[in-house]
Amino acid sequence: MAELKHYDVLLKPVITEKSTLVSEHGQYTFKVARDATKADVKAAVEALFKGVKVKAVNTIVQKGKTKRWRGQPYMRSDEKKAIVTLAEGQIDLAAPELK
């Protein structure tokens, strides 16, 4: 398997009502590459967000839905999400840093 770069691991943040509520408790949700491991996600978050210490990483594989287009059924792709928990006293990733 090819080595994943940090920007290849974290695809985009998940911005939903539920993910915004848990961000108040130091948990952030990202869509990640399907072949990324928990160690890859932890290394990517710590490298891309300087000064952040990751406490835990939980991953979820969300199965694709069956949809219809012009009467023909098809399957959406599966997605992998990671919920990253930061250690106590870490910076808020969602808020801009004030200087």
C-alpha cells in the first residue's frame, strides 16, 4: 500500500449540527480516506494543526445508500469518518486563532 500524505488522509471536515455540538467537548469529525488507519489520522491532525495533542480517534465506515436515477438503481460510495478527541486544554480547531 502506498504511503498516505497528511492532506490525503483528511479529506474534509464534517459540518453538521451534531458535529458542532460535540466540538464544544473537544471532539471534531473529519471525512478521511478509506484506507487510512487511526494512527494515520492521529498523525495527520497533529501535523496539520500545530500544537494539538490527539487523545483518541474513533472511525466509522458509513455504507452508501441505494438511490435511483431515471428509474435505474445505483449505490453511492461508502465513506469513512473519523471522530478525533483532543486532550484537555487544547485549542479550538473550529474558532479562528486571535493574536
